[in-house]
Amino acid sequence: MNFQKSAETYERATRVIPGGVNSATRRLARPMAWEWAEGAYIRDVDGNTFLDYHAAFGPIVLGHKHPGVTAAVAEAIEGLDMVGIGVTEREILLAEKVVEHVPSAEMALTFSTGSEATYMAVRLARGVTGRTKLIKFQGTFHGWHDYLLMNIITPAEKIGQKDPGCAGQLADAVENTLICRFNDLDSVEQAIAANPGEIAAIFLEAIPHNIGCVLPTQAFVEGLRQLCDVHGIILVFDEVITGFRHGLGGYQAKLGVTPDITTMAKAIANGYPCAVIAGRRDLMMQFSTAPGGKVFVGGTYNGHPVGSAAALATIAAMEDGSVHKHLFALGDHARNGIQSIADRLGIQMTVGGYGSVFTPYFMDGPIDRYEDLLRNDNAKDVAFRSAMVDQGIFMLPMALKRNHISAAHTIDEVERTLDVAETVLKTLR
């Protein structure tokens, strides 16, 4: 494959955009620039076409340029751009659908990005409880804001310490966020005991997909719910990635555990900017959008017609259950297929995943938390992904990152992916 035009386009971008990209994780060792996407495929400016498993970090769940979503967006643009006062029919319909499908949702507010939604969950928890401290888990990601941007991809030597993700984070923000071990209820109980009456919320990434796919145990999640009930702590499920991708009820519906607050984004609008915070009525009514609400919320683009229309069309496509049946079947086939190839070739690998997500880790299991992933052979992981890209199968060439199947993928395309993976793995071996 020739990537000359991508390199030239990227070089031009670096003259006016810091680093040449508008989000840090879009910067690759080999620069890539894009011109087209449709269904399960993306094409770069050099004319190279790839079967896409990146899916823009997960929003593309129905497939690129899905006809139903595209038509809904076009209709929204023709009817109304922005008024910025009062409410529109689509905003109401979207909130009604979220309340209908998501177990924890009694009311909902709409934003543009997942980071906004999780930030508002922090503000709400503190505003309602009058407490300052938060608990998050090592290896989870909840957006770019100071309060939760820490201890994500932490190096081994910093495990057990605070690991802020950005220069300029206030010491107070870092100190007031406590880091616990995922799937380790004892570490949570110890943190609560050491900070009695001070913890406002526990933030749980329903599945820590930012490190691939590490599943929570049922006992762990149920234990969190019980601890929050006993100690008056707000339980927040961050379903920015899992929401709608794994089911219209989110992963909470699979677990049968109901949080107090849920945040969702990415796949809820199949690639258009839309995010939601939803939860218990008594908590949601504390937002300043409601009379007497003491927790300020605002945003020019909240409830934007385009995002709302895209989300409604995405929900409509999923409501008969056929999309998730297709996604789960292909996901199982991809995971089992890659694991079988690795086993047959004698390659050390554990393929993690759930539903439409699969992540080949170059290590033996078990994998219960981030600390286990320190055993992953990151160099081999990136080499595998890079070689797949060279063969027209786009898997983000970064270690530990998840792959996503969309409803536009077919069994034949997954079979082709497995054939290419076997060729690549033989070469790596």
C-alpha cells in the first residue's frame, strides 16, 4: 500500500493543527488521512480501502453512513437548525426513548460528548451529597476533565500511586479522587472506611473498554451497589462505550444491577455528536434546568437537532433486536476464530471481548483487572495490528485497544479477517 498522500496531508495539517490531529489518540506512528467511509469500509486519501474494526473508537455501531441515520439527519437539517431556547420534539422523544430502554433512567439530559456527561455526573454527585471525594478504578477512562483523568494506562512502577493524565491538573482534583482495583471489592471497602462520609460517588466503566475488554464480575458490581446503598454514595455507570452497543438497556441491563446515574455517548447516535446523562428522578431534578435545581447545567449545543435525530434513528434500527443478534453472533465468531488460530499456532494469546467487541491480548489469562495487562506483549500486539492494517484490515495499531464490529459487517468479512489474521500471525511467529 502507498501512503504518500496521507503523509503529505498530515504534514500540511501539522502547520495549522498542533500535532496534525484534533484528538491525541488520533495521532499514529504512520500518519493517515481519510476521504470516505460507508458500511464496514473506510478509504484513505491514497485510495486504500480498509475493512474497519476501529469504528471511530466505537460510535459506528450500525455501519458508516447508515441510510436510516443519514436520512434522519438530513430531515432534521431541513426542518430546524438551532433555536437555543425552550425545547424541541426530538429532544423529548429522545429522552422518552432513553427512559423506556435504560433501567436506571427515570429522566435524561442531552449533551454533545461523553466527557461532558461524566463531568456533569461528578458535579451532580457532589452537589447532592455535599461530599468531595470520588472513587474510580485503575485502567478506566471517564473523559478529559481533571477529576477523573488519572490512572488509565499506568506504567508498572506507578501502580498504587496517583497517575494524573495531564499537566496542569489541580492537586486538589487529584487528591480528591481515590483509585481502587477493578474487580476487588475489598479495595473499595478500605477506601470507604479510610474516608468516612466523604465519598460522593463511585464511577464504574461498565466494561473497561479503554483497555480492551475486561469484564466485571457479578459479585463485584452487586457489591458496589450494596456499598453505595449503605454509605449514601452515588453509583455512576459510565456507559459511554457500552451504551446501545451492547444493548439498548446498556450493560446494566445484562448485569441486572441498577446504578443511580448513567452516562452514555458514542454508539447512541452512530457517529453523530450526542451524549446523555440519565438517572433517578430525585437526583436529576437537582439540575438547574428544573425549578429550584442547585446543580448548574448549560450548553449551547445540548439537545442539538442533528444529534437527537441520529440517536432516534439509531434506537429505531435496534428496537427489534436483530442488530444486536447479528453483532453478538459475529463477535463470537471473531473471538473464537482468532483464539483458535493462536492456539493452533502455539502463540500466547487471550482474546477478550463481549458482544461486538474483540481484543486479542498477547498474553495468557486470566485477565481480571488492569494490573494483569502489564503482562501483555505490547510490541507484538502493535506489530500484529500494524500488519493487519497493511493487509487492508483496519485495527487501531495501539496496544490493548478494542476492535468493534458494526451491523454492516458480514460473516464473509469476518471470515476474511480470520484468514488474514492467520497469515499475519504465522509471520509474527
